[in-house]
Amino acid sequence: MKIGFFTDDFIQISNHPGRSAGLYIFEVSGDAVKNEEKSVFNDTDFSKTSIGGSCAHRYGKQAGHGCFRFKNGLIEINENIKNLNIGGPFFGCKVIFCRAVGYNLEQKLISAGIDLFITDEIDIKTALELFLKGALKKAA
């Protein structure tokens, strides 16, 4: 089974999937890691083709406002984010980890049959170890 962690630096779990740099993917069997892969998002994952418009100009911590902009003190959401195509960017992962998620992405992941695991744990390797032991708790 493949599990992925939204991340900016491939060390910590991102708390903003739409602005993360990519996915840190682990292929696991039982409680053992068989393979790991660092996948950096590109223009077709979150910013252009998949969501039908130019949403982000950079990646990870360099993403600026991404799909969200502030206007008159309020958050304005780029409507193109609602067209996000879940699939290829998630590389066959059955479980995806993040520290927070918006409603639209959450619903798209769920409808694609991906188990979304929202956690308070920050460190990817610690979260992975706890998850494989069945000891990682979902955020309240």
C-alpha cells in the first residue's frame, strides 16, 4: 500500500496541502517500509491543468497566496480550485496525511477513495512510524 504526506520540505507534514511542495510517498507492507519516493508537484498538479487555471506561481513555502488571496481583509478563494482533478498527483496513494485540509480537497479525496488522515504530528518519519504501529491519532 502507498501512503503519502503533503510536505514543503520532505521532513515535516504540511498544514496547507494546496501550497505544499509535493508528496513524500512510502510503499509499505505490514509494518515495514518497502520503498520511498519524493515527488515534487509541478504545474499540472495543483496550479494549471488540473484546476483549469493559473492558481499558484511557486511551490511550497514559496507559493505566495496560491489559490487563496486576501481582499479587503477577507480570504478570497480562486474558484478554479473547485475543479481540482484528484488522481495522478497522488501516485496511487491509499492514505494521504496532512495537518489541515479545506472542504473541497477533503471531499475530492474522499470521493476518490483516498483515506485522508489529518494529524497534529509534524514530523513525517515519526507519523509514519506511529501509523504503522497503529498508534497515530487523528486530529480532533
